[in-house]
Amino acid sequence: MEAKLIFDPENYKVETMELDGNRLVYRAYEDLSYAAKPVDPRYQKMNIFVPETYFEGGRIHGYDRDTAPVFLSNTVGGYMPGEPARPERDSTGKPNAVFMALLHGYVVAAPGARGRGLQDEEGLFTGCAPACIVDLKAAVRYLKYHAEQIPGNMSRIISNGTSAGGALSSLLGVTGNHPDYETCLAEIGAAPAGDDIFAASCYCPITNLDHADMAYEWEFSGLDEYHRMNFERDETTGEVKMTPETGLMTPEQIALSRELKEMFPAYLNSLQLKEEDGRPLMLNKDGEGTFQEYIKRQVIASIEKALESGADLSAYGWIDSREGKVREIDFQEYIAYRTRMKTTPAFDDIVLKTPENELFGDAYTASRHFTQFSLSHSSAAGKMAEEDQIKRMNPMNYIGDGKCSTAPYFRIRHGADDRDTSLAVSAMLTAALRGHGVEVDYHLPWGFAHAGDYDLPELFHWIDDICKPGE
Ligand code: DHB
């Protein structure tokens, strides 16, 4: 075996951390290289953390050194490179998911991954798709390869991620062991083991990128005003300044929006999605139908849950509710309440300026198109990404593919205030997975926009449920 892939059980530090009155003692195995031939060693490595009590024969929540589930937490955001996480406070000041997962008794595996914008010394781009998913798969392979030495149950790997990281979590969950990734895995020297996982937790997955533009306009077309936050980093202080921006789409963008909206029903109908009771989820040419009703029901469930916990939603005129039950919502008003965030096209921009354009670059090209629509409307003389590059970034292409070992359990959360991508994206993923026998816990939590890890006790409850400790 390549020296770089070794796991040395004796090479650890014992650390103690106390956050908000919770004291954690754990073993930290850090900077483990999961690729024998790394392209960027800063990101292609992983940290593993194990509750110290497991080495003293102790148990937490019924788990022990061998049965503890492995919480595989990625830090990818914006499809940028992500470094391996550690237990610490998150950006909101709360103990992060790594800390809380350890406290709950999980073994935590925190891989880094390459992402868009990375360049080598020669200036070649090294983090374009599918680098990020290939790296996470290599991390899973490393864990499984060393299943005997690394504490935790490698048949119970649960991946977790938010946004782009949520998209990667869904890809990990769907595409386990699929040969499409084999060449790339071999190139970086991944360990000879499987990369299938047990479950995927996906917060607001920014996925199905090659159809996300139409999905976005299916929801937001007609709202020509956009509201977004611009982030600017002060290079000297490192502080990130946020400035809100409101603007009006150009007549050209408005025209593109209408075209994209009209394209969505044909795509949606081609998926042949079904309700759990077998009824087809469809849209007519105006974008109305059972699929819209399906999402509307999720929103109603979200509102009812908020009402149940005492929220006062009487200010929202588009909600008609009595005694905790919603009688009707005005779906268009609900979308207007969320507001449009992105201009058209939201993902494959005709000026090649989105994170996703950069994701689909190649070694020599910073940004490319990934839809025929935007290629044909390109105002930047953009080139098209390769078909197999686009294919490997979309879990929808692999659901039901017999060559995948797909995780039997998914948990998908998409905030009811989210506007980074259409709610249709997570709804299609959910329905497609359920259609292929995957158990999906799906909810649109009220009051949340584009965020993740906000309901860790519930997430851990779900994990404990599917892992059934003690049985
Ligand atoms: C993320 C957010 C986006 O709006 C997007 O287009 C891609 C990624 C993110 O937060 O990861």
C-alpha cells in the first residue's frame, strides 16, 4: 500500500474542550492523507475524532468503540475548497456539528475537499468538477479500507453537508461505488475499498445544477426585482462586509426567465415522479399541477409545525389558518414573500460569473457553461463543460442506476425561506429517491433560509433511529 494511505492508531492527541458547559474528551487523528497521489495536499486530507471514553470501554447513547456511527461532515460551501473541520464554535457562535456529534457519541470523520478556483503553481485549475465529489469518495474509501483500525462502524457512515456541501452529501449517498468515478479516484490514488455510505443528511442541497435554472424560474419568474447580499472581504482585517443589494432584472433577463419557466414542465414530467401513494407528480404547460400541489403541501406542513410550536403567523396574509390548521395558502404570494435572490439564469449565467460556471471549468478554463440554453445565449463566448463532467455532479442521473449502491436513508432539509435554489430541486430529489425505495425524511423548516446544522438534536435523533443502537 502507498505510504500516504496508512492509518497509524497510535498517532493521535488527546484533547479536551469545554463549550457551553459541555466537556468533551476525544482523540484527534489529524491531517490523514486519503489520496496517495494528492493534487492539493492541503485539502485532500481528513481529521478523525473519537470520544476518549470508547478507549476505556465506555458507552455513549448505547454506542461503543465498534458500533458508533461515523458522522462524515464536509465543509464545502459555494463549491469552494473546504478544509477538514474540527470541534469548535461555528460562525454563529454555537458549538459546531463536529463538537455536538462527538458529544452525542459518534465518531467524526471530517474530510477536506478541493473546490472551484484552486490553482497549482503553473496556474492550472485543479478543483473543477468532479474534484469535490471524487475527494469525498476517496475519504470514504480510506475509512472503509481501515475499517478494522479506525473506531466506529464503517457500515454506518452518515454524510452531512450544507448547500454545495449538501449537494455533495446527496451525491455521496446516491452514487456509492459507481464506476463513473473510478478513473478520477485511481488518478488521485484512492484506497482500494468501497465508497458507499449508509445515509445522507443534506441541508438545502444546491444540486441538479443543469436543471436548476428552469426550476428557479418556475418559482420566481414574474418577480423581476432581486434582493441579494454582497460579501466583500477586507484583505487587511479579514473581516467580511455584507451589503444588501436590490435591483431590477434587465429586459433580456426577464425574457430569458420566461423561456426557462416554460421549459421546466417538460423536464419535470420527463422524470415521471410519483407521490408515495403512486399518483403522478406532473405540471401542465403553465407550470401548475400535482407537483406544485406537492410542494405546497410541504409548505403547509412547515407552517403547521411552526404554529404547533407557538409561532404567530397572523401577519402573513397569504396564510389562511384556523386553530393551528392551514386551510389554504396562496402559493404565488408565498414565493413573493420569499423574494427572488438571483438574476436569470440563476446558475449557468450567460456572462459566466456564477460559482457554478467556475465549478464546471477545466484545467485551462476558469468558467464554462453547463446547459445548452445558456451556451446558446452566452454573451461571454463561453464554452461548454464536458457531458460526463456535468453528469457526475448530478445525483438525479444516478437514482435507480443498478451500478450504484445507494444509501437506504436520506434526510433532506430545505428552509421554507430559502431562495438560493428552487424548492423544486429538493422536492424532485426526494420524490425520485422515494420512487426507488429510499427512505427520505424530508421537511421544509419554517423560518430558515439558506442554512444547515440548525436542528442537530433532531438530526441525531434520526441517525439514532436508523442505526438502532443495541439491536
Ligand atoms: C452555495 C450557495 C449558492 O447560492 C450557490 O449557488 C452555490 C453554493 C453555498 O452556500 O454553498
